[in-house]
Amino acid sequence: MGSNGISSQHQDVIEQVLDLNGSPETILQATVDLLHDNMTNWNWVGIYFLSGDHLVLGPYKGAETEHTKIQVGQGVCGSAVKENTNIIVDDVRERANYIACTPETRSEIVVLIRYQDQIVGQFDVDSDNVGNFSKEDEEFLVELADLVGPYCRVLAGKAV
Ligand code: SME
């Protein structure tokens, strides 16, 4: 673990993301795939784009979800935008205002993605394990959010 809380597992993924090439769509899909496949018990990984007053599902890996559009203020995802904050939910069963993706999901992390200080989207990650996400995972996703912010900005402009 480095002084900033980023582990070697985190660092490996960051290096793989830095090596990605292609269109914004390709890079963002590959980023969620890498997170899903490399991080422990990250069972559903997605990026939502902010479009006006709602979030639109972009690339994801995991079970198909019917929540492809979420109003700002609704659920954990919409609350993060409304409150302008990242959110870690240790046990989704104890969280009011939670929108279930799959019945197996037990914990969740949402980290906002910004471009030039404006929210353009968010990482949303679900785990089937209670308490799966740490402050270090949040720091790691904040670092990734800085890397993918420009790509999200391009695609958020097209999301409807
Ligand atoms: N759990 C989220 C909804 C998105 S799905 O989990 C993919 C929420 O409460 O906003």
C-alpha cells in the first residue's frame, strides 16, 4: 500500500487503463471490464453519464439492469450527484432510497467523474459482499475518474 492508500492491485489497473487506446467508447468499456475482472468481488461495474437532470447508463459489465435512466436525487446514484459527493454503502439493506440492481447486491460505491469541475458522470460498482468497498477504493476510483473524465464528457454530451 502506498502513502496515498492506493494498493498494488489498484496501481496495476491504473497502468492498464493508461495503456488503453481507441475511441472514448472503447476506452470506457475496457476500463469497466478491467475493474470487473481484476478487483475482488466487484460484481457489477458501470459508468453512468449525467445528462440534464438524469443519469444515463453507459458501458457496464455484470448483470443486465433495467435502471438505464436514473433521476438526479433518486437512489444512491442520483443522491451522489444531488449532494455532489461520493458515496460508499456498506450494506444496501440498511440504506433508504436504494434502487436494487440485483437481489444479490449487498454493498455499493459511487464515485463522481468530473471534467473541469463539472460532474459528467459516475462510476457505480456493486458487490455481493457486505462492506466490500474501502476509502482506498474510493481514492483509486477518484484517480481513475480523473483519467476518464475527458472521455465521459464527450459521451455525456450524447447521452439521452
Ligand atoms: N443501486 C443504484 C442503482 C443502479 S444499479 O445498482 C445498477 C442506486 O441505488 O442508485
